[in-house]
Amino acid sequence: MRLSRGASVAELERVYRAGFPRFARVATAVAGDEQSGADAVHDAFVQAVRTRRSFRGEGPLEAWVWRMVVNAAKKRAGRRTASEAAETPVEHENGFGDPVSPPRSVSPRARSARRSTLPTRRCADH
């Protein structure tokens, strides 16, 4: 751990080479797929190199980089989720695997018509 302010490119390269497999595994788990995980690690290290002077040396350099990796993976997961939502078909499956359209909003008129057809009293036998 450096006690001076900032991190050198050589130190970041050492962390990258030593930790890439672990960074990639965690980023893949967070981002949802291997390519997004690897891209997140790359994004994090680009950011680390660009902002290396802001490293205060109050903790391990690797911990500072981990935070960037996890944040980059979360960002990629958010992009993936948003793009998947846009591509998701309208139909869903019920518990039996059958396609079912999502519930539609019921107009006030249809709601009142439905209420008027429901029984108002229960049978005394039950």
C-alpha cells in the first residue's frame, strides 16, 4: 500500500494482472454474462488509470479498484436489464408454461358492470 497520494500506472497494471480472473468472475456474476463482465473490468481499469491521482492511499489499492469493478458491472447490468425489457415480448407464461397476455387495465365502466353481476348475499346453507 502506498502512503502517498495517487497510484501509478505500474501499480494499477500489477493489480490488473494479478486480479483479472477474480475481477472478471465477480463482474460476470453482477453483470449477467461473461462478455459484459470482461467489459466491466476493462471499463473499471480505464477509469482507475484516468482517476489514479484521486487514490488517497487510506486503504489497499486493490480495494479501490474492486469498488470501480463492481460499480462498472452494476452499470452494465442496468443497461442489459433496460435493453432486455425493451425487447421482451408482451406475453408471459402462467404457472403451466402457457402464454398469457398481461392484465389490462379495467375501465371504470367495466368495473361497475362486473360489480353489478356479482351476488350481493351469500347463501345461508354455506
